[in-house]
Amino acid sequence: MHSSLTPDAHVYPHPVRAWWGVAVLSFALLVSLTDRLIMSALVDPMKSDLHLSDSAIGVLQGIVFAVVYACAGLVLGRAADRQRRLTILLVGATTWCLATIACGLATSYWQLVLARALVGIGEAALAPAAVSIVADSFPPARRGTATSVFFVGSYIGAPVSIAVGGVMLGLAQGGSFSGVPMIGDISPWRMVLVIVGVAGMVVPVLLLSLREPNRQDRPRAETLGVMIRHFVTDWRMLAPLYLAIGLMNIGDYGMFAWFPTVLSRQFAIPPKEIGQWFGILTAATGILGCLVAGPASDLIARAVGVRGRLFLPLAAALIASAGALLIAKGDAGAVFSGLALWVFFSAISNIAGIAALQAVIPSRYNGVGIALLAFCNVMLGLGLGPVLVPLVTEHVYCDPLLVGWAVATVAASAAILAALLFLVSSLGLSRRRLGPD
């Protein structure tokens, strides 16, 4: 192993170029979340066209994507710490956009499963490489802010997927795309996926405008064993932290996958209106929560140290659980209020948790560290969130009209468990700092 730095390692990009990179990567994150979650707005027409159950759709949205994404992410995270990151991003973005188009053209459930798996492989390249690039583009004192701005894309992408999906589905059902060549005769939900996939190809084009930054204070080659030993040594703090963020994502993905269905089934709101209101509300609260989390986490850390960064996601998770319970109410005002509270405080919990993670993992392991986080998020969040909601609907409440109760049950339970794990992680960090480890 050699630990020499690359030439001019401490020379950072010009601030304009660095922030342009953050903007492009955040937009790529927005597009990837849109492609990942847009099926949430297409559930009922997909069910009707392919003769599927809620659980089959949940597996397609969750487990299929999650397993492939998680496994590919670990490999691509290691690659992001060692190889040219922009090349990884270009190949990944092109893959997920083409695979989204293939989802719209699939003629059977199993073709849809295969296309969905390819979406997962492509998107697995994004977070590890992007976070690594952002970290190498700014000095340490500004990395937290830059990373928070990057993750704004995720809190726009999820609601945008519902908004775009709902609006486009309504337009397609109304015949607005009937004259478009090659797709004018296919089902409306298929039109939506094809158009979104084609539009997403702007991401690889924008990525060509970026330059690879110098790697900052990172060995170019380090054995896998050395890296693994670092993560194993800190397991008392890292394991519960990863699991806590993953549990919050169970609530997030369950909410985004099934909240449009709650509005449709309980209140008979048409798809176009669902997309508009859901998109506006969740984008506004998610962005606000994201932008509050970073400065608040830094403020608490300055006051009480690194361990204090874990108190913020703990408190936010508990408040988010109370918001989730409002979704079980029977009136639309309470349901929308619960959604707003959940999204705002879940965003704070997630971003503050990531800030804590960055504070305790060496920068040379950024790619693998974020890949492990993505692994937990998709295996727990995307793998279980969209699946647990219909299972609770069908086997606990036994009534499709009570899907709101199922969303509330899954999200609130996950958030309470996450709060407990944030507490355990803070105790593990205290033991690492103060004990013989």
C-alpha cells in the first residue's frame, strides 16, 4: 500500500466550478429519485393493465430494486474511492435512464422486474461517487454545507416523482400524448415512464461539463482488510447509526409509495390534483428540513461536541412519528398536516444523521461509507417500506380503504425504533471516545 497524495491534492476547484458541480450532482439525484419512485403515482393503472396485487407492486417498487441497488452500491462505492468518479457517474446515469424507458416498454411482469433491476444498478453509482466528488471540491469547513445542498436533490426528487407522475398520467389519460411518435398507442402509465426516461438523458450531458477534482488526503490504494477493520472497530457506534437512518427510510419510502393511494382511495382525489398538492407540500417541507438540519447540526456540535450531532436526529425522529400518526385520521386536513410534519422532521433526522456519519468516518472512506448507508437505506427503507404498508393493509386491517392506517403504523413504528438506535449510537460514540477502544 502506498499513501502518497495525488499531485496538488490540496488545491480545490474554483468556488464557481465547485458549486456548479454540486448543482449538477444534486439535479442528478433529483432525476434518479424521480425515476426510482415515479411508479408510486402509477400503481392503480399498472395493477389493472398487468393484473397485479398491491403486494406484487410493492415487491416491484421495493425488494427488486433494493437488493440489486444495495449489492451494486457496495462494489461501486469501493470503485468510487479508487477509480475516476465521473466515468462511473456517466455510465450509471445512462443506464438508469435507458432502464426507465425499458420499464415503460415491458410487456410482462418479469420484463418489468428485469428493467427495474437495471434501474437499480445504474442509480447505485450516484451517491458514493457524488458525495466523494463534493467532499473533494471544498475545504473541511465548508463540506457540511455543500453536502447538505447536494442532498436537497433527494428531497425534491421524491415529491417531484409523484407530482410529475400524477400530472403526466392525467395528461396521458386525457389523450395529450396520443400524437407522439412511437408511444402514442401505448397505455398512459407506459407513456409516463418512457417520457421520463428520455427526459432524464439530460443528466449524462450535464455530467460532461464537470471536471474530476483532486482527491484530498486519501491514499490511492489501501487494502480491503484495512478498510474493513476500521468499520468493524467502530461497530458499536456505526451499526446503530446506519440502522437508525435505514429505519427512517422505511417510513419515507412507505409514505411516498402509498400516500398517493391514500388520497385516491380515502378522498377520491384525481391523479392530477394528487401530484400537484403532494409535490408542492413535500418539496417545500423536505427542502426546508434539509436546509435546517445542516446548520443546526453544526451548531449543536460546536456546543457539545460530535456526540451532540446525534441528539438532533433522535428528537426529530420522535416528532416525525407523531406526524405519521395524524395520517390515520379520517379528514384530509389532518392527513396533509401529518405528511408535512413527517417530511420536515424526517429530513432533519436523515441529514443530521449523515452529518454525524461524516464526522466520524475518515474522508478516504467516503465512497464505501455512503455505499453502506445506501445499502441500509434501500434494504430496509426501499426493501421493506413499500412492502410493509400493503402487508399491514391486507393482513392487519384487512381493508384496502384503511391504507392510511397502515402507512401511519409502519412510519411511526420505524421512527420510534430509529430514535432508540440514535441513542444507542451516541452511547457507542461516547464509549469509543472515552473508553479503552
